[in-house]
Amino acid sequence: MNILYFAWVREKTGISSEDVHVPKTVGTVVELVDWLKARGGGYAEAFADQNVVRVAVNQEYVTIDHAVSDDDEVAFFPPVTGG
């Protein structure tokens, strides 16, 4: 799985992207977030309030109950405002 981090999510995790192999127990976005938070450090801080983090899977906005797999690209970012 390729995970991308943008804006302050990137700042808190300390990286812009990473390739990971998630455990078989990770099947949804919320399970992925829980797994990332359990890694501690900046991950726990970045995902402390899941309500302010948005997610896209394979470049499509999704909800936290959306399914994920090892072949996916998952992007985390703050809410986007238009102007």
C-alpha cells in the first residue's frame, strides 16, 4: 500500500509518503488509521482527531468505512476549502 500525507498531516508524521505492508486485520480506512496511530510518534498526533483528516483511496474521496487493500494508494489530508 502506498500512503501519501499532505499539509499538516505530512508535518506531523514527518514524511510525505511511504510504502507499507499492512496486517491482514486492516481492511478499512478506519482500521488503517488505528494501525498507523499505534505506530506512535507523529502518527498518533496526526490522527488524534480523525474528524479533521480527510482520505482518498485511489484518488477518490472516501469515508472511513471504505475498504482498503495492499494494492491501494491512500492519501490523508486536512479538509480542503474552495475559493
